[in-house]
Amino acid sequence: MKPITDTAFYCCGARMLDAAQDQPICGDDYAQLFMCAYGMKIFERFKALEQSNASIIVRHRIMDDMLRQLLYNNHDLNVVTIGAGFDSRPYRLHGGHWFELDEPELIAYKDILLPSDQCSNPLHREPINFDTEDLVDKLLQLPHSGPVVFVLEGVVNYLCESDIQNLLGELDYEFPKHRLMCDLVNRETVDKYGQTLNQVLTAMGAPFQSVDHPEAIFLQSGYQAREAVSVMDASLDLGISLVPKFFLRSFFQAEVTGNSVCMWEK
Ligand SMILES: C[S@@+](CC[C@H](N)C(=O)[O-])C[C@H]1O[C@@H](n2cnc3c(N)ncnc32)[C@H](O)[C@@H]1O
């Protein structure tokens, strides 16, 4: 698999450890299914990075909660996860018509271990070679009736500014009106807190492509921010961080806003 695709084992491994806790944050019991010897070998490189692993779990939970709310409001929502990795939300959340796009090798492996026809919600998986195939061609195959939310989790950080602009342009071309949920980490936060993580990723061949103000790309592309949840704030609310909130807000303001989950709309 490509190095960036291998990083899906990192996120999955973090969710597997969470699911094994007495009181898990996400409770993704499917994660352990995918963690074969190859996946565990990749995850071993990241296992000791407790803060980064916690961040993955918290952002996943924020996204779970945001999607639960959207599905509560619209049971038939189309949910399109681009770079889905080993995301198991179609199996864990109620409602929705689900579409997952990722590299062919990952989709083939996922289909064997967790077949889409075993999902209680309608689920379609679509393989795409992100380097050589056109995303628009894949989007063409999706239903264009009804509201749609795109999910980009753990993806934007690996793309440079022009790649993000192109991706947003492709979504706009096929779906001029949609919502988009993603996690955004700015350059300052990566430089301050993500250096060890980025060293591991760089050694794998999948470094972060940090951007100073990633949210500006979305605003320039015509999106309006519907909601933004700080991963640090949420960690506190979920009982992971022990730093008092006033202390967090007073002394770590840049960190509070530098790593967040955003819901965009156009
Ligand atoms: C860090 S993993 C995140 C996986 C999953 N979303 C999660 O949070 O568990 C990054 C994923 O993005 C996929 N990917 C690779 N290139 C991509 C691109 N150009 N656009 C979108 N996704 C891409 C990879 O194959 C991989 O599954």
C-alpha cells in the first residue's frame, strides 16, 4: 500500500486501543478486525505517541457526534467518506446512505474483513487511485438527490494547499450544495506538538503538509463555517485532559483553536 494509505492503520490502531478500555471514548469494536500483523507493525511506530493517539480518538468522537446529530435530523442523509480508511461508522451509526472512497488495495482488504452487505445501513465502497484517477468520475456515480455530507478525516493534513483547493473544487463541481466535515490542524500546532509524530510519518513517506491557516482555504472556496469544535476543549469535556478549562483558555489559546473539527456548508 502507499505510505499515506498505511497511515489508516495508525488511526485504526488508536481506535482499537480505545475500544479495549473500560470506558471507551469511541467504542469502535470493529477496529481490531483490521489490525493484522502488517497493520500492527505500522501501529507500533505510533503506539507511544499518547497525545497524538488521544487526539485521533477525540476527533473521531466529535465527528461521530456531529454525524449522529445530522442523521437524527435526516435519516436518509448521504454520507460520503473520502479517504475512509478503516472507518466503521456505517456499521455503528443509525441511518444514512453511506459511500466510502479509498485506494483499491485498502477497499479490497476492508471488503474481505467487513463486507458492505453485512452493514445494516446501505453502504457502497468505491476504489480510487487518488494519484491517477479523477475524483469527479467517482462522484458522478453517487446519487445527486437529497442532502449530502462529505467526511474528510485525517486527510487534509496530508494534502498541500493546491491539492486541498483542487479537491474542494471537484466536490463543488459535482455537488454545488453540500456539507463537509473535516479535522484541521494548523502549522503552528504541528510545529509545536506534532514534531515527533511528523518525524514518524516522514520516515514512512507520508509527511504532513502543514498549512498556516487551513480554514482560510475553505472560506476562499466559498464555504461557511457551521460549527467548529476544538479537540482540546472536547478532550476536557470527555475527561481525557486534566487541565482546567480556564487555564486552557488563558494559556493555550493557540492550541485550543489550532486543532479542531469543522463543519462547513455551501
Ligand atoms: C490517516 S488515514 C485516515 C483514514 C480514516 N479517515 C480514519 O480517520 O481512520 C488517511 C487516508 O486517506 C487516504 N488518502 C490517500 N490519498 C488521499 C487523497 N489524495 N485524498 C483523500 N484521501 C486520501 C488514505 O488511503 C488513507 O486511508
